[in-house]
Amino acid sequence: MKGKIEFQIMFEKRILCIGAGYVGGPTMAMIAYKCPQYRVTCADINPERIAAWESGELPIYEPGLEEIVGATRGRNLFFSTDIPSCIRDNDIIFVSVNTPTKNFGIGRGEAADLQYWEKTARQILQYAVSSKIIIEKSTFPIKTALAMERILTGQTEDIHFEVLSNPEFLSEGTAINDLANPDRVLIGSRETEAGFRARDVLVDIYANWVPKEKILTTNIWSSELSKLVSNAFLAQRISSINAISAFCEKTDADVAEVARAVGMDNRIGSRFLNAGIGFGGSCFKKDILNLVYLCRHYGLEEVASYWESVVKMNEYQKERFIRNMLNTMFNTLSGKRICLFGFAFKPNTGDTRETPALDIARKLLAERAEVVITDPKALPNARLDLAGAEGNLFYEENPYKAAEGSHAIAVMTEWDLYRNLDYEKIFRGMVKPAFIFDGRNIIDRPKCHEIGFNVFSIGKPPLTHYE
Ligand code: NAD
Ligand code: UGA
């Protein structure tokens, strides 16, 4: 009892996040870091994940994360698997569980699988003994808050649950900076007195470090939809430039020069115009497919197919990459050793969800190539992703050893490491003619060509040593 009283005196607010993944963990760590006056708990059903958060080996790699977890863990940041008591002890509950694409039943392959959040909502209802603010932090389909309200309301007279939408816009690899200096924080609420009150509580939390003008408040449906639309727009830019990269390859234009020229128009802007083997990551594809599913649900077929084409273009880009390798390497990859530089879906993360490298590796194995994968952070996940894959598959952390004896290098991830390798040394150890297929346009093309490589980039004229 004494402990309980001290606990309440010490902290102004008690905040819980259900779901300690890529979003829940860093987001709660940032709140705890910026707001020592709050007690923050991150809970998860996965005991290994929680044990990792409590250990020196965090469950995810994110630059700067170790420092802020190190500064807050045990001070005002706690991890737990005891979800019932966490629900009882906290008044403000973020829900940051996974919302993958449904892989069964109606909406299979498009709709969001909402079983995890519904279980969470029902647990909140079951264990809460006082009123709570429930915050959707996961990316949900529009109108999820309505479903959540329906589950949570009308069951107990004295307890009120107010649902807010507060989607997360962080990017992996830059999550800590994104959380510390967000472009905006979006908070959607019901336009009722209780809704505005709850919204203001959340505004006050962020206002501890985010300038007020960057905290955007909207109605709850606009907030839910804006998250899907943000990801759709970002992915659309990538597919747009990738479409143009195919055109450049037919016409000797250089996609990087085109992107630069186009992006210097302030109305267009220069970011997210890097052509490559396509976007990966856990969210772009799933969120667009979810948008497509919702458009169809509302009878908007033309709108659905417009957005669907963004995903189709992404698939086309990977297919094109493999075809190009096959055609270039004399129409057979069978028995040839191909070294993949990078496996993570982007640099500075070990995350491999929806990584284009996985598709490329599978396609290469289907061509009976020997595949060697190297990556500074993603090899453990690569091994899991390709467990049981048939064929000659090897993993090697050292890029020089990985490339030894290869016929070709294919750059999958834009890690800085791969820009600055000693390509002369690599060339000496490779089978000739040696090829580089730069799926991220990061290597020094003229230099590698001069060394002796046949260089193929995305959306640029090839540099070869034959006619
Ligand atoms: P994740 O899979 O890394 O983490 C989700 C966690 O929720 C897992 O650890 C899982 O064990 C836990 N969980 C599932 N059901 C639970 C339950 N009933 N009770 C307690 N814990 C439960 O996923 P993530 O990448 O953190 O994404 C979470 C959400 O945030 C998704 O909706 C995603 O679309 C969105 N989002 C992700 C990113 C990103 O960069 N990864 C960025 C913005 C938004
Ligand atoms: C993306 C969004 O950028 C975040 O705002 C959003 O919160 C998040 O999705 C989410 O909802 O999960 P993330 O997937 O972590 O973040 O990484 P991005 O930097 O967006 O990169 C996604 C993919 O696009 C990577 O495979 C990257 O290599 C690729 N990309 C990115 C390109 O091919 N070209 C570019 O110009 C930019």
C-alpha cells in the first residue's frame, strides 16, 4: 500500500502502450525520455520481446534507441507482460499492436487483419476498473475507432472509454529523430466535450517537446484516413519514379538527373524520388492494399485501381530487375554465384519485413543460382525469412568474403558501407566477366566500370566492356 501511494505521488500521469514493437517501444521510450514526470509502461504478449527490452540486447536495432532506453529504463520506463494489471494501473493507453494484411477469408491479401487490436480492446474492457483514454497508435482502417467504441461502451455504467486516433509517422532507421522532431503530430478525436477533453490530455503530453503549431488536431476519421493516405502518397512517389526508370533505360536518359530536375520544382520537392528495386517495409504495401480494399468496399472501383497500380508497379520493378540480370548474364543464372549486398528493407535497420531482397533471393534460387547474402544488421532476420528455402544459400557478414568467387553483386540495400568498399579488391576475387547490378544506385559507376566491372544501375545507361 505504501508503495502504491509513493507511486501515485511521484508521477503525474501513468501511460501504457500495448504492443512493444518497432513503434510501441521507441515511442514510449521517447515519451519517458522527454517527460520524466510520467510513468510509462510498454506491455506485450511476447515474453521474449519484453525480456529483450529489459536486457542489454534490445529486440530491434534503431540508431539512438539504446541511449534513450538506457537513460529511462527503471527510472520512468518499464516493460511488462502482465497486461491485466497494466490495464488496471494506467489511465492513458496507447494501442500499438500489429495490423498485418489478412491472409485468410474475406478480404484475404488486402484487408487489415484486426484480430490483434480487437483482442486488446476486449482485454481493456475486461480488466479496466476506472475510465481510460484509449489511443489508436497502430495504423487502422478508417472507422476502426467506431468499432472500438462499440466494443468498449455500454458495458459498465461508471467507466468511460474515450477513443482517440494518433497515428505514427516515424520511419525505421531514423525513428528517434522522427519522434524527437516530428513534422507533425496528428490527433483525431470525437467532436464532443469528452472527445475534446481527452484530445487536450494527449496534446499536453506531446507539448512537453513538440512545438504547439506542429500538433494538428482533426476529427477522428480524418486522422485515421490521413495515415493511410500519407503512406499511399509516399509509396506513389517511389512507384512514379520507378516507372520513369524503366523508360530511362529504353532511352538513355538518367533517372537520377530526371529526378533532380523534377524535384527542384518546389511544388514537387526532391524527397522520395530515388529509383530502386522497389519499396519494402511492413507498411507501404499493406496500407495501400488496405486503402484499395476500403475503396472497393465503398464502391469506388476507379479509385481502388488507381492506388492498386502503385503496388503493381512495385512488383514490376523487382521482376524487371531479375529479368535484366538473366538477360545480361547470357540467359542463365544456373550455378552462378550471386552476392546480395544488403537484405534489410532499408539501411540502419535489421528489419526485413517485405524487403525486396527476399523476393529477389527467392527468384534467384528459382533460377538455380547460388545466393550469398551479406548485411551488417539483417542476417538473423534473413535466416528466418529464408528458412526452408531450397537451393544453395549462404550468409556472410563480411562483404569482401561474401563477394569472393561471385559472378555478380546485386545491391539490395542502400547501406553507406557499400558505397565505400574497396571494389578493386572485390573485383580481383570475382569470376570474370564480373557484374554489378546496383538496385539502389549507390555505387560509384565510372570508378567500378574503370576497375573492370560491367555496371547495371536502375534507370541509367549500362557501363559495359563489350558491345
Ligand atoms: P510489431 O509487430 O513490431 O509490434 C507489434 C507488437 O504487438 C508485437 O510485439 C506483438 O507481440 C504485440 N501484440 C500483438 N497483439 C497483442 C496483444 N493482444 N497484447 C499485447 N501485445 C500484442 O509492429 P510495429 O512495426 O510496431 O507496428 C505496429 C503498428 O504501427 C502497425 O499498425 C503499423 O502499421 C504501425 N506503424 C508501423 C511503423 C513502423 O515503422 N514499423 C510506423 C508507423 C506505423
Ligand atoms: C514509412 C514512412 O516513411 C513513415 O512515415 C511511416 O510511418 C512508415 O512507413 C509506416 O507507416 O510504417 P519506413 O517504411 O520505415 O517508413 O521507411 P521509408 O524510409 O519510407 O522507406 C520505405 C521503402 O521505400 C524502403 O524500402 C526504401 O528503400 C524505399 N524508398 C524510399 C525508395 O525506394 N526510394 C525513395 O526515394 C525512398
